[in-house]
Amino acid sequence: MTDPDDDFAPPPPRSRFRWMRKVAFWGLGLFAAIAFVLFLGRWQTGRLGQRQLTVTTNRLDADDPGWRLDDIMAARQKAAPADNENAAPTILKLADNVPDEWKKWRGSAAAAPWDRTVDNRLPPQDAITGARDHAPATAVVRTEALRLRDTRSGQFAFTLTPDPYTIILAHLDKCRTVVSLLQYDGHLSVLEKNPNRGVSAARAALAATRAIKDEPFLISQLVRIACATVAAQTAVQVLAWGEPTEGLAELQAELIAEAEFAHLQSGLRGERGAIDMLFRGLQDGTIPAESWFSYLDIRPGPEHYAAFRAYKALIPGDHAKALEILTAYIEAAKRPPHEQLAALKVIPIPPGPPDEFRYILARHIVPACSKIAEADLRCRANLLCAATGVACERYRLKNGRWPGALADLVPAFLPAIPQSPFDGKPLSYRVFPDRIAVYCFWANASLDRQDYPDEFRGDVPGIGYGCRLWNPDRRGRPAEEKKDP
């Protein structure tokens, strides 16, 4: 007779061992199959990525010879100005001679009135006194800096390293220092009843800006954009406080020339070459994985190195994707200014995890371009409006009145009415009893700012950029008295 409890008795040890062995065997087989599939997929993806990279680089070699960073640098060196025509060494020397006390003042809240929106009212008296306190110590270096206005060319020297993102560009900060010093000199000069020197200061600031030239890095072109904006502001502030009569035609031409320079295109072409060099270095080991982790601000552990080694076979595909995106950016930057933003926004960018685990490196290393393009458009707007404002001032000096319309400036004072970089339409112009306004309106701008003059406002949400010029008897008015709260 069988005991019913025997049906629930555990299997004998030998059967249990045989069952565990089968489970382990099939588990190991499943793991091996998954590993094989992953390895095969990784190998196949890497192979396709290498093929994609070959096609992309061959196309670039045919369509844009000399696109690699080494070739760009060689072309720049070949086109470098002669030593006696190069303003860059002078700029570096000038920056080193700027007193530290002035630099501290320039970065303080006391200097803020010099950076405000251009207005016909002078800064408060305490701000003027504070600025004049630094005039004696900076007199020599400011006078030397003014001579930059007569220079037409410049090019800073720097050393290209195997990792392009470790290149030291210390000259950019020095260039900004000199441009800021010239802005100070321009404002101070017109306060001292010497507006013609103020015009010279604005022109010298533009010359220092031009010395950055076509440096093949976006950061370089962003600094050039910032310096050009300061130079334009200096020119318009001189006209808001004084009545210069010399150098206006030259200033106008130099403002227009800077506006026409392809800041975005120059920066993107160099950035593409730098990213190409970076990917090649990561692939062949001349740039270590530690450099990549530093770009991402990651403190790496063993798991990060393991992930990088696993991903390394896929780098050629990321390399190709990054080049494709940057080439599309460059093509967008070649379009008319008012079409660039729309063209940039439709360029597809890999979404990244968790939607897609491919092209992770490309997504991280390709710069966000829309904000840079917007900065370039704002700079162009400021430069063109400033140049047109100078043309209006030249017209007034000759005719004793403001032009009734910008068309009155053509062709004697302007070859053509400049177009707004935001919509491609001619610049806007308004005449008031005591002033004029030259401006362009950026409808539905991505920035939400309301701190711009009422004269520049439009009928829809947006931002206005431009300049205002006052009748001579309304220039350099005393600062508004502070109202009690």
C-alpha cells in the first residue's frame, strides 16, 4: 500500500542535481546567445558606422576641400598679415599694461552706468567722478590703444594641440579688456567735450574686434560678437552725448563691414574640424577616455571606463553623425540672416536615452547652435542700426535736418537701406520732434525682454534692437534725479 505523503516527498539528491545542471546549462546557453547577438549587433553597427563615416568624409573632401582643422589652420597661417601690419601683438601688450585698479573698477557695480542702454542722459555725477578717478592712470595706455583705429588687419597666434578642446585662448580675454578700455575712453572723451576722440575710440574697438578674425572656434566668434556689440554701443553713445564731425564715414563703413562678417559660419566650420579631430583622437587613443569624461563633467569610475570600452566600436558612427549635423548647420548659416534660425531648427538631433541609445557621444559633443545664431543676429542688428544712425548724422550735418526717410540716405550716404536680420525687411525709421530712431523688431523673439526703448516696440510680442539719435541741443542731458520711493 502506498503512503499518500510520498507524492509530496522531495526528489532524491541525484535527480535534484541533474535538474539544476539542466537549468544552468540552458541559462548559460541563453546568456551566450544573448551575448552573441549583442556582440554581432555591436559589430554590425560599428561596421555600418565606419561605412557611414567614410561616405561622409569623402563627400566633405569633394564639396569643401580643406575642411579639417589642420587644413583650416594652415590656410589661416598662409593668409596671416605681415608682422608690421598685425594688430594682435599690440593688443596683447596693451592688455598687459592696463592697470589692475581700473580692471577692478570696470568689473564693479560702480561702472554699471557705462553698460546701460544708450541714452542721451549722462550717468549720475558720482559715476562720472568715479570714472574720472581712473583717467590719469590709464591715459597712456588709452592713447596708445587709439592708434588701433589705423590698423586694418590682425591675427592672434595660438598652438594647436592633439586635443582641440585643451587649446588655450588667453588672447580672447585680453582682446575684451582692450575693447572695454576703448569703450571707457570713448565715453570719457565725449564727457570731456572731445567727441571726435570718442569716434576714434569706437573705430579702435572695431579694429581690436577684427583681430579675432576667423578663428575656427565658436567661443572665439562669440567673443568677436560681444566685442563688436560693445564697439557699436560706444559709437552710438558718443552720438547721444556729443556732436562729432570727424571720422564718421570711416566709422560707418567699418560698422557695416563687421556686420557682414560671417561670424556663425566661421565658428561652425572650425568647430566641425575640431570635433572631427576629437573623434579621431578618441578612436586612435591619442585622446584618452579621461578627456571625454572631463567634457561631460563626470568623475569616472570602473563602470564608466567599461561603458566607454564597450561603446568605442560605435564611435565612427557618432563621428559621422556629428559631421553630418555640423555640415547641415553650416549650410543653414550660409542662408540669408533672416532664414537661418528656421533652417537650424529643422535639423534633426539624435534624441538620446531613453528614446534612443545610439549617437550618445554625438549628441553630447555637437553644440546647441540656435542660441549662438541668435547672438549673431542681435549683433548684426546692432551694427547695421548703428551704421545707419551714423549715416543719418552725416545727413543732418550736411543738410541741417534729419532725413525724412531712410531712402533719403541712398546713395549719397548709404549704398542701400540695410535689411533687418530678423525678417529681411528694410530697417525701420521714426522721426520725433527731438530725436530719431533706427531699429528692427524681432517679432515673437525667444527672449522675453521688456527693457528696451519704447521707440523700438512693435505691434506684436517681441524685442526691438536699434539706436536713437537726438537733436544736438538734447544731447548730454543731466542724469535724471532719483525719485524718493
